[in-house]
Amino acid sequence: MTVKKIDLNTSILANNEMWAKRNRELFDAEGIFAVNLMSSPGSGKTTILEKSLDYLTPQLKLGIIVGDIATTEDANRLKGQGAPVVQINTHGACHLDAQMISGALSSFNLKELDLLIVENVGNLVCPADFSFGEDLKVAVLSTPEGNDKVRKYPEMFRKSHAVLINKIDLISFVDFDLNRVEEDLKNLGSRAEIFPMAAKTGQGVDVWCQWLIRQVRKTG
Amino acid sequence: MTVKKIDLNTSILANNEMWAKRNRELFDAEGIFAVNLMSSPGSGKTTILEKSLDYLTPQLKLGIIVGDIATTEDANRLKGQGAPVVQINTHGACHLDAQMISGALSSFNLKELDLLIVENVGNLVCPADFSFGEDLKVAVLSTPEGNDKVRKYPEMFRKSHAVLINKIDLISFVDFDLNRVEEDLKNLGSRAEIFPMAAKTGQGVDVWCQWLIRQVRKTG
């Protein structure tokens, strides 16, 4: 069984890699910077996006893809904020793959986009294995989840270029030691930028957005 | 690609079903009641188990299996509390399957067990598809995750026999409406028992444990 599973995964991952390469070529041709935003369910990805759009849309032309197993609630929350939003319902699948993103790209006018942000399915495991051709992987970790998550879900955090520590306003009510998270990231060999924030109140969102804009401009 | 994926999943699920049936026969033969405890990362599964053992071990002979992608931290937290604990490291796999549980069962003296509790990998998606032959599926949802999770991860909540609403002590700091969760569960056709609790302080853990003990005795 173990061997069989590995074979199946290899074929699925190879297929994903092929679609990711196609997306990457398209992003390069159109000058689009792409971000894969990932976390556990309920870490605050959609709220971070809501608040980030206020900073990003005056400076960049954005497109948003939102992945969910069911409902269009996240897409509805993000509409009318100056960026086109496309919802992908995975109907049970635990992550977005590069082929799903490729399909969603046809809904955008790619010539007009500077930055594409993809909000992945809430899952700290599976999305880490499926790149879609993005420039940056960004992981969100909220303080109520606990500071053991970097150690317990190492693949996600090892691969992330930035880690947003959300719900920092709750830190005094939960056992969360930011130093421990920084130490665990170092132990994984990570050089990720760390951005503490409270997306609900807006605290810290500006610093993350300024950094993101710099990343887009560097490659643009 | 889609068709291929479905074929692969069918074969994996059929294999899991075969192992789940074997486990089920073993549980029946040995008079063991088995619980599958599932949630997002950081909802508080291990803390709930820590506090529940105080109520359960004086009345029942327990065994615990803990699933994690990496580390043995959860198992270490649970050791020395009157129940044998076995850690399964999935090395990247996003859920426990019935074959993994079968392998772990050989570490217990099954004749001595009344209740087996399996703490699954932190993931609100994949574990819902992989029964291991359990009597009860129990989902944990913590208030900081938000009250949209039942709608957004319907498969997990539709299949659960009990839902533990953890971190109820944080409810005034986060947007969480318990009535909305109850309504969403009804809309899914769920008849799950709902247990609000704050495992960190112990609030509500007794009510959940008394209910669980009744379930074990009913079938015993």
C-alpha cells in the first residue's frame, strides 16, 4: 500500500508540475507576480486579504482567486474592493492545484494584472505540496493555534517565503511565544520574513503590504 | 486528470475500507469502543484529551493513538496520565488511515482496553474520508476559527456524532455565534451532540466526558 501510494502521488505531482510550468510561463509573459496564501482553517486569510486590498489596490492592479471546498462566502466578502475575484470550489479536494488555477486564469484580463493573490483551501498540510507557478508562498499562523505549529507542520513553513502571525491582539489570552516560532523557523533553515499583525483591527497590515509591494516591484 | 484522480481515490478508499473492517471486527471481538477525534491544527485536541483523561481513566481502561506529521510532542504531553499512548508519525501524510491504526493496535494489550481514542492529524478535510472502524467521529471547532467552518467544511461536520466547541472562554474576543453553528449543523442534516468547553481551564470537559462514558457503556 505504501509503495502504491507513492506511485500515485508521483504521477499527480508530475501532472501538477506540468501545469505549474505553463502558469509560470504565462505569468512571466504577462508580467504578473503571483502569491500563494496558505494556512489552517480560520487563521484569518480572508480578513488579511480584505484589509490588504486597501493598501495594495491604489498601487497595483490585483486579481484574487479564492479556493474553498464549499460556499462562495470568502469571494463574496472580497468583492467590490477594487480587484476582480474568482472563486474555485474544489468540491471536497483538500488543496488547489495548478490546473485549477490555470482554469481560473481565463476569467481575468491578464494584461491588466500586476499581482495575483490566491487564497488556498484552509489546510496546513496538502497545499504545501502543490505549487501553481507562484513567486511567493505565504503562510498565516494565528496565535490561538499555538506556537508548536511550525514544528508540527514543517513542510508548509519550510517552503514559505513569509509568515504572517495573525491575531496578535489575542496573544495575552493564549499561550503563544513568538520567539519560539522564530527559533523553530530558523531550525527548519527558513529565511522567511515574519509579520505580526491583527488583521481584524488592521494592526501591522501596512508593514506586510509595503514589503509585498517591494517584492512585486523588484521583479517587475 | 479529474477522472484519473477519482480512480486513484476509489482504490485508496477501498483499501482503507478493507482495513477499517478488520479493525472493526477486532474492536467488536475485544469489546473496545473507538473514537476518532478530528479538527483543524490548533483547535485544542491534545488539551481536550489531557483534561478528559482525568475524568475517563477512573472509570474506563483507555488507550490513546496520536497522529502527527512530525514530532512526538502530543504523545509526550499525554504520557503518564494512566493510559498507554502510541504516536504515529505520518511523515507528511495528511490523515491517519485504517492500516496505520491497525499497525498501532499491536502496541496495546487489547484485552485490557474499554476505550480507544485516536487524535487525528490536524486537518479539517482529509481525515473525514478515512474511517478506521471507529464507533464515533468527534470534531473539535475552536471559537477563534470562526463560525463559518461548518458551512465551509461540510463533510467533516456532517459525519461527526459530536462537535466540541473549544476555547469558549475566548468567545467575547472573537466573532463567534454558537447559534449559527447549531443552525448550520441542522442544515447539514446533522444530529450531532454539541459540547461547548474551554479545555484549558477545564470548563465543560466533565459534561462531554459523562456523555462519552454513557456511549461506551451503552454498547459495552
